[in-house]
Amino acid sequence: MSRKKYRDRLRWVMFVVVGFFTLGWVILAATPPSQGAAPAPEWRSGGPYVPDGAVMTPTVVLDVEASPSYASDHTLFAATRSGLFRSADEGLQWQLLPGLPPAGDHTFFSHVRLSPDYTTDGVIIAAYADTQTSAGTLYRSSDFGDSWQPLTTFTQTVSALALSPHFAVDDTLFAITGFDTYLRKSTDGGQSWQRYRFEPEEFFDGFALAVSPNYATDQTLFATGFGPVHRSRDGGVTWSAFDTYGVTYGLSMSPNYAADQRVWATYRAIESPGDGTPESSVMRSFDGGDNWVPTASGLPGVYEPFVRVVAASPNYANDGALFTALSGQLLAAPSHALFRSYDHGASWVDWGPPPDNPDIFDIAVTATMTEGVVAHVATDQGVWHFSAPYEQLIVNAGFEYDNGWHFPVTAYPARYSTEEKHTGARSALIGIRSLADNKFSYSSIQQTVTIPSDAISVTLALWWNAASGEGDLPGGIAASSRVAQAAARGVGRAPAIQPDEGLAGDRQYVLLLDEQGNVTKQLLWTRRNIGEWQPLSFDLTAYAGKTVRLHLGVYNDGVGAVTSMFVDDVALVVWRAATAEAGPHYLPLVHNQAESTPTPTLVPITVPPWSDPAVPIELFSPLPGERYRSPVDVNGFSRTFEG
């Protein structure tokens, strides 16, 4: 059988398999919600593949670029170790472009850049590298990639490439080559070049260039490399270095830089600063680069694998989408995960790696009405495309890193644990496991989240493994407001409670607090001894547009047995109005939500009526002795029961 027939047959087999699984998903989506966690991220890939291979093997992709008119032309380009590829169907199929030198063991395409006016001028600039001669050649196409002409050949390979946002008018492009200490700038479309030194570096070995969207007015460029972030405000002629960590790698400027002055860069410290600063992270500046802050919340912050690239959505002003990813050896982190920030880079949500965990080299972001926000990820196994019709807002949902969550200091604090885990390597352990450690204590974890105002469905989903030697409580119990608030404070008995009083018996709970720490809803108030992982979910749609604090805790009264719970894979899944038509709102979760205590109503009568509450109410009892003394508000009047 010929290679072509073999590939054609293999494509038909893949088509049938994909169709089968697609049909299965449609059937599953129509099924009522059941047990499970949040739906998995949506990854897809259609190559590009190594040309003329016996099997369809994805090639190593070093750079991916989206058309400025992606919403209408659906076009992507990929610079790879097998050649330069183009896709006109959102990356489902790829074409190896003709008219270019072949790629091989020591030759490949490292960069591809499109003219901002690509739709009308069809201009593409691509960089070709020859590692044997160390030469780098730029090629230009003016017909959307159908034919090519060489522009210039440098004595070193191209390590960074950028076009002016006004390229159709000023014909300006920029490049950094090899271990050079110079920016190369051309104002005639790449025919001739000038060199400008990256002061004060002895060598720079640039990794990335970013040109201001308002370059015609502000003449601003940023560069990263073997050193700190550099900035030029005169078109690259002179440069200044910032006091940032280095080596610096990825670089991205806000599409609205002229107004918001936002720029992001990634770094990896050759030696740890020793002051708690992450070894690798994303730095952000909101003042045009004058000041930089590392923002590792949700990122591993380790030397390997490290954050290499960062990319902002072209519709950043509206969707705020910002992505980064891990690259390098899998030493201190388990995967080459993709991360998204929902707060301009202050914290990062882990979306996991592409299938088979390939190394990640570049990200291109597109935003359209039909697809929503999509991250096109260049990997050593082709281009993978990530999208999700929903958003997940919890930072460090799997507790794999030492950040994102707040662990209040209490008599027996919660902690990260490898003893039990639902997925990954760790979970959060809340409460006391050993009887020898039993004491009066609260133990809790917290995270504050802002829910988008246009959310049409919000679900808190988590997995828990509860344990208690005191036995299960009946369902439907809720705490009184005083008891719940004492648990939320987690630092002892509530101030309004007498010193010798505490909650009778251990409890496990999930509370929703406002920004001041006041309990707004009891999501879970119970005591269970399960011994296995089970899912929980709670509907938080009513809190759209609000900032809330999730509080997961365990109370031990210090008497008798002990109580704890492991928690893992906590997700706050948000469906927004902008993505409502993306598909059915299928979220396979168990809804196990406790009712909250009814709000007391004042009754203006001299003798208060004493009626049963709508749900069982948690009361207070003294820690020592056998008598119970429980103050409780009933219809606005305070009474004390003893027995």
C-alpha cells in the first residue's frame, strides 16, 4: 500500500472514531446531571503532521500565529521543524506551504509573523534556521503564503521577530539574532538593516519582542532575553533595562496599551532570590514598564518546568483573557499545564496540559463570536487548540502548588497533604486525623472569588473524603447564625457566647462569606464518615456580580473522637451570557445542598409564640459537664433552654 493511500485510510479511521465519540458526547449531554466533577477542558488537534511520513506523526511546532482576520478567514500559521504550514479551517487541517527550502535534521522554521493588514496585503514574514551554519534567513510572501522570496540572511539564527502594527505604511520590522547584543531594524520591508545595542548588556540573546499597538505615536518596544526586561521609546534606537528578575522569556502587551499601559513578561531566576520570590513566574506592569510585580499565585513558581510564554486575547478589553503555560523538564510540577488569568495576571487558574502532556513553546489567542476565546498552543506534538464554553475561577483547584488558598492560623490549621488525593499528587487536609492530636480547634481553607455579573449559571463543585469517629448526623441540619459565624471566624468561640460554651460535637462545613467575613449562606453543615471520595456541588448563581469567600472547614470539640475531611479538585464553574449558545449546560455534578436557616421575623406581641423552626437548629452546650445551656433567638426574642 502506498503512503498516500495509507494516510487517506488512516484519516477515514480517525474520522469515524471522532464521529463516534462526538455522537457519544451529544447523547451524554442530553442526560440529566449525575455524579462527577466539572466537565473536562476541550482540546483538539489536527496536526500539522510530518510530511510524507509512514504514519501521521505530529511535528514539533515552535511558533503559531493567527490571522488578524481570524474571525472571518479562520487562518493559522505554524513554524515547525518540518516546514511552514497554513490552516484555513481553524487548525483542523494543515497545508505545507510551497516555495520554501526544505526542513530537515538541522534546518527548520522558527518564527512566522503576519502583516496587521494581512487580509488585504497578504504579507507573511517567516524565519528559517540552519543550525549547521548558524545562519538565519527571512522569507517574505505577498500572496498569503502561496509563493515566497528571500529577504535577507543573517550570520546567526533569528531568536525574535516582530512587525510594526503599521507595517503596511512604515514597512518596519524588527529582529534579534543568535547571542547578539543588538536589535536589528529595517524600515524598507527587510531589504536593509540597522543595528542598535541593548545597553548595558554584554550579551542579550533576545527571546521575544513586543511592539506597542500605538507605535506610530509612542515608538515603544519591549524585549526579553538573557537579562531583565528592556524598553525603548524611540523605535529601538536606545534601550533601558528594568530592575526585573532574569532570565526573561515571554512577552505580551495589552491590545489597549495606549490607554491601560499593561505589559506582561515571564522570567526564570538562574539562582533563587532566597526571599520567597518564585523561581519562575509572570511579571506584570500597569504603568508602561516602570514598575514590575511577580504574580505567581496559582503557578508552580519552580525552576523546572517554568513559565515560558504569555499571551493576551485580541479582545482583552472585554474578555480579559490572558494565558501562560509551563515548558521544560517535568521535575517539580507534574505537567506542561496551560493557565488562564481572570484578574489581569494577579492569579492563574490551571486548565491542565494538552493530551499526552507535550512541551509547550508558544500560544496564539483568538476571540470570536462563534468559538469564543481559544488558545492555540504550539507544542512538540503539533498545534493543540483549547476552548471551553464555561470558565473555572478557582486558583490551584487541585492543591498541587503552595499558593492560591488561604490557610487561617488556628489551634490546628489545615494543610496540604499527599496522604489522600482524588487526582494529581496532593489534596487539602482539614481537621484532625489522629486521636492523640485531639483538641478544641477550628481548621479551614479559604479563597476569595469575584463572580462575573453576566453569569447565568454558577456551580461550586468539589470532591471530598470525610472521616469522623463520632458518627453521621441526620441530614437537613443547619447551624444557628451564631454557631456558623463562630465557625467562619475559626479562632475560638464567638464573642457573644459565654466563655464556657462551645458547639456540641464535631462538624464539617462549607460556608459562603462576604468580603468582610460574614456568613451569607451555609452550603454544607454536617458530620459524615464516608471513607471514600465523593462529589459535592452547590448552586451559586444567585451571587453573580458579587465577590465571595469560600470557606471549607472542620470543627473538633476536643472531646471523644476526631473529625476531618480531605478536599480536592475544587471548581467554581461559570457559564456566562456570552457563551450561553456554545452548547448544552451539562455539568455532571451531585447536588447535595443544605438549606440555610430562615431569617427571624420580629413579631410585635407581648408573649412570644414558641414554634418549631423550619429546619433543625444547631445549639450550644458547655464543654465540661453534662448539662446543656443553649441561648437561641426565636422570632426575635432571646430565650435560654436547660436540660
